[in-house]
Amino acid sequence: MTDGISRRKFVTTVAATGAGLTIVPRHVLGRGFQAPSDTVNIATVGIGGMGGSNTRNLMSQNIVAVCDVDWGYAEKKFDAYKKELSTIQGGTTQNQQQSQRARPVLSKAQLEADARRPAQNSTENLKRFVEEQLPKIQRHTDYRQMLDKQKDIDGIVVATPDHMHAAIASAAMDLGKHVYVQKPLCWSVHEARHLAQKAKATKVVTQMGNQGHSMDGARTGYEYITGGAIGDIKEVHVWTNRPLGYWPQGIPRPAPLPAANPDKPLAWNGPGVDARLAAAMVGNYPVPDKLSWDLFLGVAPFVDYHPIYHPFNWRGWVDWGQGALGDMGAHLIDHPFWSLNLGMPAAIETISTPFNSATYPAATTTYYEFAARGNMPAVKMTWYDGGFNPPKPEEIGDERLNGEGGILYIGTKGKMLQDTYGLNPRLLPKSLHESYGAPKPKLPRITAQEHEMNWVEAIKGKAEASSPFEYASRLVEVMLLGVVALRSGGKIYYDGAKGQVTNMVKVGSKTVDPNEFLTRNYREGFKLT
């Protein structure tokens, strides 16, 4: 840029003044100024898991930095990119094989959106990344040092364990950087509200990684519901099979057996078995050479490293994750929350298999009660996980409910099913689906249904973000209130305007204040800014 104004300074200045866009019209810049590059400089924090997929979907941009607390794990993702490119260059890829399978029929609105720009060339993007960008990428272990030292970053993808999302995203927004944060956005209700306020104040472009929100099927489902296809809706059921087969829950924290007592030997009852399981996991597990365990813990209390925690299994532990509800709620609760304009629940109750307060239960059911909204009736929504399912609607006959998860709406004129991510919306009975036809279009479609690139295009001023923090924070607050009810041990009543639980919960002889579970104590050096 001319007049000594750097690209980084331009982006930061624009964000601070309210535009928050990398690309602005020439007449806004004024004569003598050249618009910045059409490519956004992106850093990924946490690339070993979903961050690797997000980065793969953003390779049309400049990936300038990667930050990860475990470079032994992160390097495997770089190796996977290289292997994928080698496989592509050697012949048919898995993506090509998948592209030959039947695909959902797209709506007219989606086809029109897809015509706005050519689809990304995924192969060329990968080739460019591996050959040109990967050798030059700046590598960091501490996100704070990255933010302090590397000034060429425009946007940051945050894909760490849940407990670090808010601290990293908040620090990035303070510097005028746009943020894409993996679901469930954050670890606590307090953090959800903090991020929403910070996004509003800084005016950067934000997006949560609930990619279903950008999919054509989800938007068609919204149009069925808001178009009155099944009438008034007073009951919704949402379920997932997580955590089954994905990560462990309902297990004790590793700990040695208590000292033997000859007068009272350890029984083979529930507590006795848990104690033996905890002891069976005790071992000599040194911290891997390339893992910074203290940085992994971040805001959370200190515990000794154990491979049962990392990688990936952190999701089932209360210190770092939010269990199945936090993992999949953003892909499932999203759709009734969106289409029914639910707002905050008035009451929440979670029941579960045994809960030891260290790791989430093997299975839970959460009951939400939402008040009437305008001319829309009150709604009861039930969440099921870990193998619990709602009653099967008789309209599907011998068909089974989707074993992975789904959403069932019960209305006065019929019912509707959606799969995970809001996909495959269909009215019940089948005769209603066939007679109703396609719903009237109401929502814009996201070009190529590309959630990450939608964020990039919003940064460039070419689109609106699909799931910005303004929306995502409220969705996540609803999800996390189910976890608050679980940890409280009883039914809670919520004042959404104040963001407070209004009742105490009696658990045996103990009285619990659920508001203590709306936030957490932060370790020094990792507090929210």
C-alpha cells in the first residue's frame, strides 16, 4: 500500500473503525490508495484435529502461521497433507471416489449461490500449500507469543480443546484479528457472553465452526418450519450417539488405590470398581517431548499429564470439554434454536447415568423449557446422548431413527425429521412431504456450502458470516446450560436477560448454587482480556 501504510495496519485500522473487512470498495479508500490483496493471511491455533480440516478448507488463502502445544501431534497433520497430495498425483483420490456417489438434490437458491463464483480447486490449493506455503509457515507453541511477534496475521482459526477457545479468541480480537472458532465456541456461559460482547466492540468478522449452518439442507429445513409446513410446534427431540465409540466418558480420574484397611477391605461395589479402574490407569507416563503440558492446561487447573486426556479424549473431561452436548449440540440444537427462534430456556433439567464430576456421564437426557415467543407457543425440547433416543414416530413404520443422531419436530399439522447438521429435512407422513413440495425460499445460500470460505468472504466484504458470534454465542449458551444443570444436580430456572440461575439446588444434605458453574477460576497468565 502507498503512503507507508502496511497491509496489517490497514486491516487493524479498518476493524477498529467498524468495517472489519480486508476488501473495501475503491471509492471508500479514496484516490491514491490501492485495495489490499484478495487473499487473507490466516493462522491456525490447534491443527491436529478439526483445525487441520479447517486449514485444508482455507488453503486458497495464505496460511502464514500454525500454533500448537503438541508438535508431535501437529506434524502428523502436515505429513497427512503431503500424503494426500502424493495420492492425488498418483491417481484417484478418496474425494474423487466420493464425488461419484449420489449427492443431495440442491435447491434452486443453492444452485444460484453456487453460480456466483467457481468452486475451489481443492487439489491446486493443496499443491500450492504443500509446495509453497508449508516450508515458510511460522511455527509457534504459545498463542500469546504468536500474537505478540507475528504481525502479518489477518484472521485466526481457533481449534484447540474447548477450554482455551475464549482466551485465544478474545486476545486475537483485541488486536483486530478476525476469528473462526470451532464449536462449541467456548467452555462456559460467561465466556459465550464475553465473546459476543468482544465481537460487537471490535467489529471483527467472527464465525463458529458449526458447518451445518451453511448447508443447503439445513436452510431448507428452516424454510419448512418457518413456512408453517407442520403447523405450530410445541415439542422437539434432538439426539446423538456420541460419545459412544468416539471418546471415553463415565470413567474415574487415574489415581492409586487407597491404603488397604484389613477391617474394611475394598468392596466390589460401584465405588470399589471405580477405584480399581482408576488404579488400573495409573502408570509412568512422562510428558511427550514435543508437548507443552502447561500450555495445554492453559486456563484450567493443574493435573498431571496422562495419555487418557490427550489427544482428543479431553472432550469427555469436565476441566477441558463439554461432553456430547458440547460436541454435537452445535450441529443439532442449532436447527430448532434457529428456526423456532427459541431464545433462552426458562428451565433446564439433566438426568444421567452416574456422574463423578471429573468426566461426563456415559449418557444424559436434558429437558429444556422455552416460553412462548410472540404468536409462537411454548416449546419443550429434549436432548439425548450416549445411546438414549426419543420414541420413534409411528409415521416412519419399520424404518429406524438415524443411529448417528437427528432432530424430530412435532407440530399440529405433521412432523419433520432432520439428520445431523440439519441435513435431509423431510416431512412426516411421507404423503405430507410429497404434497407440500419445496418450501418457499427465505434464506440466502452459502456459496458452495463452504463454511470456512464464507468467513473469508465476509472478511473481504463479499458476504455475511453464516454463524457469527452474535448468533453462535446464544446457541452455545443454551447448550451449556444443559451442562450447568448436570453439574448442579437438579432442575434449574434461568433468567436469560440477566444471565443468572434464579434457584438453589438441594443435593442430599448439600445446597448448590448453579451460578458457580456459569464461569470458572482462571489460572494466572490465561485470564480473559
